[in-house]
Amino acid sequence: MANLVVDSAFWELFPDAQISALSVHGLNNAIDEAKKPHFQALLDDAMDKSHQYLTADPFRSNPVVAQWREAYTRFKKKRGARSSIEALLKRVDQGKSLSPINPLVDVYNSVSLEFGVPCGGENLAAMDGPMHLGVAKGGEAFKPLGEDEDEPALPGEVIYYDKIGAICRCFNWRDGERTMLTDQTTDAILVIEAINQEQRVRQAEAVTAMKARIKAEFGVDAEVDALTAE
């Protein structure tokens, strides 16, 4: 798939992983205030469904959380880095709400919560060349979303990147400002991550749901591919 290349160094760390990618073009991602209740309801429903992944106490013992924490021990990371699905489930566990951001982000957050898998999205128009998933050499330029200073990638860190620098750090832990999805985004790539067979089952369901929601909300078809070590 032209929009995403997974490097061999990633498969050496995660031989059982599968990265599903959905490319979408011709989006209208504008924020319509009249539709905010619709997207709030979509998020609220997904948060309710995500309680199925929060059956153990303490929080870290829940399989979705535990599996991704173990995965994050296999590579260099910044202190406190956690999987994006853990961050979402933590909000649910703490009884916090999740508010609409923009339609495409709301769609992938709803899918992430409902199926217990990490999801992310990036603006294709802001990239230089295809997006790669691999292991950082160190020093790849990266300005985190909402921050003023550059925070380059660490040597050995799992990152998404292009010719300019890092796009997202530690899988989907930290998104960058350069390729973030905005209300002006018309072309995007969405990823859904799985690192073992059990996660891949839920990932397949998440891909089906994501494609259907993109069609329902934006009226466009997503091109889907699944990348594995094979």
C-alpha cells in the first residue's frame, strides 16, 4: 500500500502484529455545530461499550492494558508513554467524558473504544512521501500536538515517520502537530493496530465498523489494507 510502509525492524520487534490502514479521499471534515450531539452520542455509546474491557482491578490488570504495557517494554520510550487505547480506557475508568473534536477523530475514537484497539489518523496532504512505521534512529523532528517545543524521537523508539520527521511517537501514543487531522483535512490515513492474534480478531471487526462509519458520515469509501510480517 503506497500510503503506509512497515519497516522490517518493526516486524523483528512484533512478528505477530498486524497494522490495518484505511485511506480516505475527498472528505468534508468540517465541524457542524448542529451535528455535535450526534457525535457526542457516538462517543458516549462507545464509552459504554468499552466497559467490557474494564473487568479487572487494578486497572493495569485488564488484558487490553496489560498487553500493550508489555509491548511498550520492547522498545525505547519516553517516561510515561502509554498506548492510545489505554489513555481512552483510563478516562472511562475514571468516569470522565470524551467530547467531540472533529468528525473523523470522533469516528476513530469511537471505534477504538468499542473494539478495544489503538486507532490513529493523519493528514495525507501534510506528509512528504509515504508514512512508515519503524524504529527511530533518534533525532527525528517532532513537534507534539499542543506543545511549543520540538521533542525529537529517541533512538530505538517505535514511530510513524516520513521524509520530514516523526509523525506519531510510540505507536499512537503522541500525535504530531504537522500531520494532525483538522476540519480542513480532505485526505487521510487511519491505522488500527494489533500485536497478537486475539487483538487481530477485534481489529478485523474494528476495520469493518470504521469503513461503515466513514461511509455513513462522509459518503466516501475507504481503501483498506492489512500489513503483516508475511
